[in-house]
Amino acid sequence: MHLIAIDDDFDAWRAAALDALAQGLAPESVDWRTSQVEPALFDEAAPSAKVAEAPQIRVSRELASLLKDAAHFRDARRWSFLYRVLWRWSRGDRAVASPADEDGARLYKMAKAVRRAQHDMIAYVRFRQRDASLGAPEYVAWYEPDHDVLAWGAEHFAARMGRSTWLIATPDGAAMFDGARLKLERRRALASEHAVDTPDAAEALWMTYYRSIFNPARLNESALEQHMPVRFWKGLPEGALIPKLVSDARGGARRVAQAKSVGALGGKAVQVEADEAQPERDAPTSLDTCRRCDLWRNATQAVRGAGPADARIMLLGEQPGDQEDLKGEPFVGPAGQLLDDAMRQAGVPREQVYLTNAVKHFKWEPRGKRRLHKTPAQQEVEACSYWLEQELHDIGARVIVTLGATALAALFGRRATLSAHVGRVVPYRDKLVVATYHPSYALRQNDEAARDRTVAAIVEALEKARELIGK
Ligand code: URA
């Protein structure tokens, strides 16, 4: 039996697998072990001599992507399984890449589960905003992915959350973004003797996270002890914090414990350089980093308009909702479904219109676990008109259908009332505006007949827009 010890990541496995193939090691003769000490995910993989000597196996693009995704599947036996797949392929057995094959089916299933975990991570990570006086990270999130997708998810958020600073902690590690750079740390094995004695960067991240979520007002000591038995506290990085946090809470501390403790964490917080942290109030270069108002702070991402640049109809909504905020696309939630229906009825294909919102960030307030829509203030609408102006310029739409009062006010100001404009066609610069209700208004109506009338008015406005562009 050949023992191959690798770091627990795809690149390390690939290098060792190519080497094993070059030596002709059959899968059943190899015992794959992962080393205890895991590298930081973004460390440069040191090119080993073995890789240079190893033969290049040509795999199909499909198989390469399956192997890469399946490598993040949580199963200690995955490296030996992936080697069997590669071995069979290298022997000319192409069936291994087919879902009809037993190994192929398992490979597809693993890759699919990982892709789902990636999707879930984007959909379900919830950042909490920390008290601004605490400095970076401004947002923290705790997430337990089904598979090892932290690095993937972190890159996604780094690309979408502008320059805000954040930390995502998971049971296996943490990702921290300082507004410019992403850093990932694996959490070291809890059993490691060093875990308590030599705090490292990963533990510092972990403690920052733990302090930030610890809320004495909601402390339930027995639940805490059940969840993390006292005898384990010593071995856990956050264990050292618990007695102090609990006693603060018992003492009736009203403020969340983070307010005291994070401030004392000398030198551990990520420093964001002053010019990087400077809000782009006046001339933002990109919507993703827009700071013209404060709505970006609580939104997952800015939601830009979508549709062809040569669309002749523009639909203007109010602001992204909960689902739009998570997906980064306009009108994909319940209001979007109602709108899709209305567009079908009016013979206006969604692919031919440009959909956007007066405000590009989701404004909400917490209600239990839910994020409840909050109407944007006119100041926020005006701040965001910078982006709407660009869309009006770039998208040569002849007709704009405004959905609801906020969209109407975004073009004509606060005094333009919806009741006075519904169903009317009004000139706006070189365009025509058709004002109608917002689909959410229809969704909120309990009375079926009233709801039907609202939907009919939306359909009518869309039909009018279609006629105005001569279709
Ligand atoms: N409501 C809007 O106004 N816009 C969206 O994108 C979704 C819901």
C-alpha cells in the first residue's frame, strides 16, 4: 500500500494524483491521507518537482470541472475516489465521465451537491452590521456550509460588497475582507495542542466573530453549556472569552459584549486605509462601490438594471426586494412573478424590455427573522438618480413604464402623485412615460376583485407601452 499524504485541497491532490499516475499506482494500492496542518487557502501552491515531472493527462473540460467541484464535497474518502476516476480516464475508460456509470453517477452527485452548497451560501449568508465604533469588520456572518465552499463564497461576496469590510466565520475557517483584500484562514483542528497556547490569525478572527455575536441580553447559560460543554472551553479559542462574557451578561450589561471586548483586541482588527474607506459620495466610479447614500450598508449588493441595451421599453420599479438583493437581479421575487404574468398578458416579452429600479439598494428593517421592505426616502431616490440618469442615457428606450409612486417621483419629483397619473401617457424629455401601479401593491390587496383591477391596470399600461413603440 502506498501512503500519499497531501494537504486537503484540490491542487495538492491533483499534483500527487498526476505523480501517482506516472508511477502506475493502481487506485486500490494507494492510501490517501490528508495532513493535519492545513495551509491558508490562498497561499501560493509551491510547484513541486513531482508536478514538473508528472505527465499531463488530458481530461475533458466537463470532467475537469466535475473533479474540481467534487473536490469540495465533504467526505474523507473523496481523494481516493477522485483518483479512481482519473485512473480510469487515463486508461481510456471514458465511461467514467458519464452519469450512466456508477463512479460517474457518484461524481455528478458530489459535484451537484457542492454547486448547491455554493448557491445556498450566496442565498443564505446573512451579514450582521456591527457597531460602527468598533471599526472593521463592519459586517459579520456565521454560516455552516454543507460542503467546503467558503473560499468560493468569499470570492463571490468580495466581488459584490464593494469596499465594506466583513468577516464570514464557518466551523472550518473564516474569510475576512478588508475592503480590498480577501484573506482566508482554515480553523485549526480543535484537538490541536496549540489551539489555546499560541493564538494565531485564525483564532483572532474566530474570537472577533464570537464577540460580535455574543449578546448578553439573550444569554441562555444552560443552552450555551449544552452547545459547548464547559470541559471543552479550554480547548476552544473562544472558550477563553466565555466566562468573562457570561459574567458581563449576569452583571446586567445592557450593551452587547462586543462593544467592550473587541475594542480591547489590540492589533487584531483589519486596518482599512483611510483613502480606501473614504465614501464615494460625489463621483462613484462603480455602482458596487456607490456611497451616495447609506443604503449600501445594509444591502447585500447593488442591483443594477437588466435587459438589452437597445430595449425600447424601460420598466422602472422602486427598489430591489429581499430576493433581488440576494440574487443581484431586478424583479425576480414575488412582485417580479406578477409582473412577468402581466407582461405575458400584454404581449410584452421580458427579454425585450429593460427592467430597473429608482433605487439600487434594498432598504429594509428587521422583523424577527425577516427583512421587511422599507420605502426609500426621497433623498435616497435623488441620490440614486445618478445611476438612473446613466441608464436613461445608455438605454435608448422610447417609453418608460413607472411602477408605483416612488418610480414616478424619481422622474417627476415628489409632487407628482400616482392617483393623478395612473394610466396616463406623459412626455418626459425625449421619451413617453406611462404610469401605473407597482405589482407589490396588487400583492398586498386582500380583496380579490380589487387585486384583479390593479393587475388589469398594470397590463393595460404595458399594452399602451407596446402600442407606443409601434408593436
Ligand atoms: N420591487 C421593485 O420595485 N423592484 C424589484 O426589483 C423588486 C421588487
